[in-house]
Amino acid sequence: MANVKEAHTLHKSRIDLTESVRTKVCELLNDSLAMNFDLYSQIKQAHWNVKGKDFYQLHLLFDEIAAEYYEYNDMIAERVTALGGYARGTVRMSAAKTHLPEYPEHAPGGHGHLLALAERLALYGKHVRTAIDLCSQYGDADSADLYTEISRNNDKRLWFIESHLVD
């Protein structure tokens, strides 16, 4: 997950985490920022392109979910900079680092969008839970707590999406 070295050196900080820990956590957070930004854009893709009998309901749900992930972009990036790192959050930077598959160009109706989003939310949830464990191992409870908040909401949103897939 966090195996690419930061392109920027850390800024000095009085935070009581070692430079090594801060570097590892910043790398991990930047991986998460890339995935989160990609996930946000994929949810918006579903929002813009959903069709079918449940159009209005799904259109609103996707927009509500996207707004939450948009906020996580800021939370993650600000944690990187609080640790003295450099937030790598442009669209191009995110596209180069994301671990999510590309969104299907022609997801068929609401059901296709629900399936695509469920897959991506599940992958992101796995990434976030791994990040919680890594931050805990590194001794960074604050970053672990940030990831826990994201994880809890991601699981809730996956539940909402999967509930639409039950016949």
C-alpha cells in the first residue's frame, strides 16, 4: 500500500511522532487521498449518469454519498500537512496512485451503478481498515482515529448501496 517514497521532505514539526513514522503515515495518507478522490469522482459519475425506474432516489443518494467523500479529501489532505507532509491531491496525482478499478463507462441502469459502487466501496473499506492497523502499529492514534471515522461511514454507505441490490 504505502510503498512509494514521498517526493517532498517533511516540514519540521513539534508533533511527538518520529520523522520516520510521520513519513510512513504521510505516504499512507497520500495513498488514501488518491483512492478517496477517485472514489468521490466515481460516485459523481454514477450520480450524473444513473437512469431507470429508481433514477431520482439513486441520483439523490449518490450525491449525498459523494458529498461525504468530498469532505474526506480535505480531512485526509490536512492530516498529511499537519504531519509536515505534502498532500498529493490533484486529479492527475490521484489517478496515478489509486488502487480502484476504472469506473465502467456504460453501467447499465441503476443496478449497474449500484454494483460498481458496491465493489469500489468494499475495496476502499479494506484499504481503510488496513490503514487503521498500520497507523496503530506506527503509534499514530490520531490518524488511526481519522481512518476509523471514514471506515465506519464507508461501511454504512456500503450497506445503503447493497440494500438496493436485495430483491
